[in-house]
Amino acid sequence: MKKLINKPDDVVTEALQGLAAAHADLVRVQFNPNVIVRADAPVQGKVGLVSGGGSGHEPMHGGFVGLGMLDAACPGEVFTSPTPDQMLDATKAVNGGAGVLHIVKNYTGDVMNFEMAADLAGGENIEVEAVVIDDDVAVQDSLYTAGRRGVGTTVLAEKICGAAAEEGRSLAEVAELCRKVNANGRSMGMALTSCIVPAAGKPTFELGDDEMEIGIGIHGEPGRERVKLAPAGEIVERLTAPIVEDLPFEQGDQVLAFVNGMGGTPLIELYLVYNDLNRFLGERGITITRNLVGPYITSLEMAGCSITLLRLDDELTRLWDAPVKTAGLRWAT
Amino acid sequence: MVDVAETEKASGRMSLGHDDVLRWIRAFAAEVEANKEQLTQLDSAIGDGDHGINMQRGMSAVLVKVDATGEESDIGALLKTVGMTLVSTVGGAGGPLYGTLFMQMGMAVSGKEELSSDDWAAALEAAVTGVQARGKAEPGDKTMIDALIPGRDALKAALAEGATFEDALRQSADAADQGMRDTVPLVARKGRASYLGERSAGHQDPGATSSHLLLEAAAETWGRPGQAR
């Protein structure tokens, strides 16, 4: 294992200390239990937005805490859901009297821990709503699975709902908006290489030099198929066709196209992918009116990308354009 | 009830005190430590490869916690402490599930300073019910409860037939062992393993494996060791 770390057990703590030191103007970090909170929390009268998940997906979620996005993030161990006591502390820290929205990615552990946290918060008379993001079309959504995983749409939901909360919308309204984003967003990812969880010390899965995994999850969970490496244009088609068919996205739709890096893929390749995606959608009469290109929901050092499409309307576009000031996303402020 | 206690005394087994329960918890922690690599390997095959690491971190925290609480005699309080510690240290799905298991056990024997074999059966019953409610899994979904339910049922059946507590614990652990092995051909329908669909068949479930360790630790701590395999 070659990593820029001191001790495997200290990775999460030391990275959080670094985040706190680098962005003291945006966030404060509380340890044991670990919570990243917006520097000016709680904002009185504003709905608080809390998300969380395993570490190793940076900048998600800690890098999205700040004006116009999350009020708090709960970082778990690497690729491991955070715990209810973290979520409860985060919920209490951001409750400005208007209630708190939990944005939860659909993984068994995350869902169960957030459920326990919501129960605990209810016991302390804090109004909590939870919205589960499940946008990964690689997973069959059936009674016989844990359901679709939450991936790229989570980033978009956090940005858009953060803007709505800043406008002073109610908890019910922000939750409804979050469900709307989830309903209109679809994603799929792929991996060129595996990744190494520091505490495990070896690759999560093995992938041959000439192979790629289509439909990979953000923790290295296997996807739809393992196939021979192909040119980027073909990969974009393999990822985007199922996304387009699933919603479905149709001719005339305006979309936000999000090309996400898994952590180990350089921007030059992500822009190349964006170029192929732009062509693919253009041929189908789907117009990209907003975009996001870069590593925003990563899987440690995994090479690969994911594509997320979000169908936009005027409301979603306006909220996407609203000011945001976080370590990971920042514009118009 | 006096008769049961007398019978158990006659068979060399008193009811369980606080120290006995603590010995079981330590034995489970030791089993988790010893099997950390195996649990992680099983989880890498069909999950996300952190079950051994997470359980080991949680049980280490439990040992620190119970060592710090000092003189205590309430077994229910001890089990609740174990559960709360696991919830706040394990994370993943294992945290809420094992946390719920111990917290429900603790609530079932709340305030008790001694457990009879029937108390243990009631605690295990509450634990399994709690895990099922939290995880919403059915038997055959390839989860913890595929080891826990056979373990619970074998214990109840053995006690009902008048077996000694040692024998009942051994039968419970062996049934959990069989249940764990029986998860191999199953297709996972819960948790991350469910993303694999048919590809999850052929692998033993890591949660069922750690749950077997829990009941095996009880049999070995309070009863007699299993056959060498």
C-alpha cells in the first residue's frame, strides 16, 4: 500500500484536523463523535441540512458544508457509515428551530444509522425529515435487493436543497424538493482500477490490466458487468444509455450533466468524457444547460468516472445557480 | 423455579452472574479478534470488506468501557452498555444491528443480577426479534439472522426437552454453525451483498459468521467446548 498517511487508524482524524485548519472560516470540526459543522451554525429560522456517510469520498460530504449547501456532515470510518451519536450531535448543532433534513444515501448501514438518529432527535423534540437518495441505475431496483445505491445525485441534491433552505423554505418544502431532485436524477459509474481502504491495506477487489467494471459502486461494490477495456466513447455510451432509458430522458429535455472522477482519474480524461457525453446527448436532442466536471464523490484512489444526469426545470436551475461557499463547491458569492 | 435452579446446580451449573456474562462478552471480543481477517475476507467477497475491522474496533471499545464501569451487578445495564457502545463505535450496518441485539438483550433482563437458563433464552429471543425489526430481514436473506434464528430455536427446544444448560448452549451454537454454513448457497437479498444478485451465492455470509461466534462464545464460556472441526 502506497499512501500519504501516517498510521492507517489515524487517517480520518488527521484529515479532519487538516480540513478544520484549512477552512476555519467555513467550518468547525468536532471530534468524538466526529461532526463537521458550518461555522455559523445554527442559522436561526433556517432548515438545517445534515448528511453523512463513510469517509473516502471527499470532498463529499465534509467539503460541502457551508453557505448554500450542508449545515453539517458526519464522516464515518473509511467506507463505513457514521454512527447515530454523530448524526444526533450534528442534528442538534444545526437546529435553528425550523427542523432538520437528513439527506441519506441508500446503503443499508447509512439508512439504519440515520433511522436510529432520527428516533433519538425526536426524543429531544427536534423535527427531522429524512430523504433517501437512490439514483444508481446499475442496481436492479427490486424487492430482492437493498435497492438502488445513492451516488452522484446526492451532490446535486445537497447543493439545490441548500439553496432552498437559504431562501427560508420550510422543512416539508425542502424535503419535497429533495425528493424531486432524486426523482429526476440518474447515475452510473465505472472503474478502471480498484482502491485500497487504509485499514485493510490491500485492494478492495481485483481488476485485470485489460478489464473495467461497469456499474461500480462508490465502495468498490461490483456493478453490472466486468468487460474488456474500451475507448472512452464506448464507455460513455455504456454508462449513459441505461441512464437515459431509465428515467427516461427525452428529446427536448434540459439537463445538468455531472461527470465525476472516482479519485484517481485526471481532469483531462474527465473533460474528454464530457466531450463524448455532450455529443451522445446532443445526438438524442437532450441539451446540457448546466454541468459539473471533477472529482466530487470519490472512492479513494480508484480510477474511473461516473455520469449523473439531472433533468432541470426553471426552479432547479435557479437553485443550482444560487450562491454556494464550501470547501468543495464555491461560486457567485 | 427453585427446582430448575437446583437441577442446574446438580449438573454443575449455577445461574449466570454479572461476571459470567462479562466473561462471555470478553470471549466474544476474543473470537472477533481471532477471526477478524476471516470476517473481513468474507465481507470483501460479497460486501465492502470492513466487517472484521468494524467489529474488532467495536468490541475493543466495549472492553475499555466495561473495564471502566467497575463494580456493577445489573446484567441488564451491562448488556445495554455493550449495545450502546457498539452503536456508537462500529458504524456500517453491523453497528445498529449488533447494538440493537445487545440493547434488546439488556432490556429483556433489566435489573437482574442473576440469569437462569430461561432468562438467557428470553434474552436471546428479544435479541433476535430486535435484529429482525431493525434490519427487516427474513430467514434465507443471507444475513445474521440465518445463524441467530437456528441458534435461538435449538436453545429453546433443548431446554424444553429438559437438556442441561451446557447441552442446550452447545446445541444452540451448533445450530448457529449449521445456519451459518447454510448461507453459502443463498442469494443475498439484504445489504450490500444484494447488489451482487446471483453472484452472492457460493459465499458464506459474514454477518451470520460473526453471529455464530457470539453463540459459540456462550457455549464455550458457560458450557463445554465444541468438537474440533
